[in-house]
Amino acid sequence: MDDLTEMLKGTLEGCVLEIIGGEETYGYAITRRLNELGFADVIEGTVYTILLRLERNGLVEVTKRPSEVGPPRKFYALNDAGRAELATFWAKWQYVSSRIDGLKEGRR
Amino acid sequence: MTFWETITGSDLTREWKAFEARAQQLPAEYRSAWEQIKGNIFAYGDFTGRNLMPIADAALGLLEEASADGQPIQEVLGDDIPAFCAALAGGEGARTYRDRWREQLNRNVARKLGRLGG
Amino acid sequence: MGIQDVIEGKKQWRAHVARVKALPPDYQIVYKEMQKYLFKVGPIDLSEGRLLPDIVDFFEEGVASGKGVLQLIGPDVAAFCDDLIKGTRTYADVYQESFTANPGPTEK
């Protein structure tokens, strides 16, 4: 689906938290995962800016690990604050999506 | 009393000296732009100047980078230095300036990458 | 103080500049224009964080993966910069706040 950028704004950060919550991972792998999910327009630069914010807000632990190709990679894992933020994200998502579904069902 | 005379804290003086030493390395037209920027950002009020240090430092960094690139000074600052300085300090017109800087950034990138390809 | 000292002294700043120079031409062009923009906007991360070296880290990873710079960060470089500093204060903000927090000059 094209042109999801506007709609994804605000939820992408939650998606990134969820992916990191699964296992420690790095920017490129997160981008690929989002692309595979069907968010084809998401590019590494966007994910990078999200990761930077998560780091700045103290939601992730960052570890540099050597890579087979090129310079060391930064790996991200959730800390307690990150897990709490992720739970908040899903609660908000649940709220918004159930209300929007309700709106659509009310149409009939 | 000028701003310069009000700075008495020795740490501030030391930092300003370091700024001046950096400014001395700049080409003449950049140096005179630096003088104008100083004059303008300190028009902002009556205070010790500590809060302005990072702003002045970033402005000097900008001049250094732009001169290393050989960019004409007008291209960097525009022709209205007082307005530019107001924008640096977050004063009136800062938002308009930020939009202008944004456009300038993308335009420069497009132009320079285009030149690279051609 | 100073953005350049911040990257812990002159030597480190020179090392930083050398890393920029080692990037491919398209990356260098974009990095330099971004840096100029960031100097004007003045996010406090310039001096309190590792914004500039982190960008170079990210760019080096992009080079290693064989991408062009705009493939990595998208065509709107200004939007990428704004995303990088989203939610952070600028020197101008701090300066402006110093008036509201402290009515009247505080001479020591």
C-alpha cells in the first residue's frame, strides 16, 4: 500500500519498540522487518531517527558490536522504561483502534 | 557600557578569547561577518552573556564550515544579518528563517549532488 | 565548551573531520550541508550529545551497505535533520527560557 507515511507517523515508534522488544537488534534489521511487514516506504533514515529518540529518552540499552561488513553496529534492547513505554503504546493503540472500528461499524 | 565590558567572569573571557582566536583564522569577509554577528546577538539584552555562548559558538562554527567550503558569505547569512541573528537567538521571525534554512539545505544538496552526477 | 571541544578537544574534532572526508562524495555533500543547517538551528545535542559523530557512524554503515546517501535518509534532507532533533531543545530555546525563568538580569 502506498503513501502510508502520514498515517504511520506516531505509530512507527511503537512498532520499533515492539520489534526491539522481541530481541536485541539493529537499525537495518528493523527496517527490513518493517518492509517485510508491508511498510515498504519505511527507510533506514526514518528508523535511525526513531532509534536516536528512543536512546535520548532512555528507553533502550545500546551496545556496539562488530559487524562482518563495515563498521561496528549499534544494537538496541529495551530496558524497563522501554518496556513500560511499549505497554503504554499498545494500550493507546487498543483504545484508538477500537474506537475507530466502532465508528466504522456504527455506519451500518 | 558594552557587552564586552560587562563580561568580567574570567571563564567567559577565556572562552571569548578562544572564539576570537578562531575568528582570526577566517578570511576577511567572514571575519567582518563575525563582527556583525557579535554586535547583533548582543543587542538581545542585558545579561551576562553566558546563555549566548552556545549560539555564538554555533554561528562561528557555521562560518568556519562555510568558509572551508568556499561559499560566498551572502549565501550563508543572507543579506540581512540582524534578522539572521534574531533567528539564531530564537527571536522574531525565527520560524520563517528556519523554513528558509530548510529550503536552502535541500536546494544546496540537490544542486551539489546534481553537479556530482553530471 | 564549544561544539568542537565537545567532541572532546581539537584532536577529536580533527578525527571527526577526517572521518567525514573519508566518506564518498555524495555522503560528504549531504553531511556538510546538514552540519551547516544544524549549526544554524542549534540543537543542544550539538554540544551535549554526540549528534554529529553519531550521524557519521550512521553514514558509515550506509556506505558499507552500498547505499547512496539519499537512499539511506530519503530525498528530504531537511526533514531528516528535523527528525534527528525532534523533541530536543535548541540554544535559542534555552536562551529565550532564560528570560521567562529569570525576569530581570541576574548580575553575579
